[in-house]
Amino acid sequence: MDSSPIPFLKDSSDPKDKGSTMQLVAKKTLQNRLFVGNFQEKRYVASLQAYRDVVVVSNDESELLRDLKAIQTLLVHHLVIVCGQSYRMMFLAITGSK
């Protein structure tokens, strides 16, 4: 029996399958969401060789912030537990305000 603390990753022991499932769950959770935030800057991410927008999400967006935190937990879990990688070496694109 899979001991994964994230229920929707229990279907397979193959990390690639879990990665695909994780990606689908994150996309379904965050796709087409509208929120209030402030654009800060465009920041170059060397590992992606592309620019990404830095946006500070309003604290009033509690539902979105909760979902972002859940997705961040999911990504870190996948990288550390499933793939055996250090999440400090990865660009997660989600950071907290602290």
C-alpha cells in the first residue's frame, strides 16, 4: 500500500506517472483563476532561459493562497520524496511573503 500523504498520487509507483498526475492536479486547481495582485517586475530565470512575472497576490485572496500553498507542498513532496532531488535546486515559481 502506498504511504503517500497526498491521496491523488497513490495510483502508481512510477515517478513519471506521479509527475504527470501532479501536473494535471496543479493545472486543474490553478487554471483560469482570477485574482487580485500587484505586478512587481519581470525576472530572468536562468534555468528556464526565460523571463517570469513576479506578482504579489493580495492577502484577501485566501482561497487562491491556500491552493498555491497546497500545490507548493505537492511539488516539494514530489521532488524530495518521489524524485530524490533537493527542492532548493529547483525553480518552483511559488514563494511566500516571509
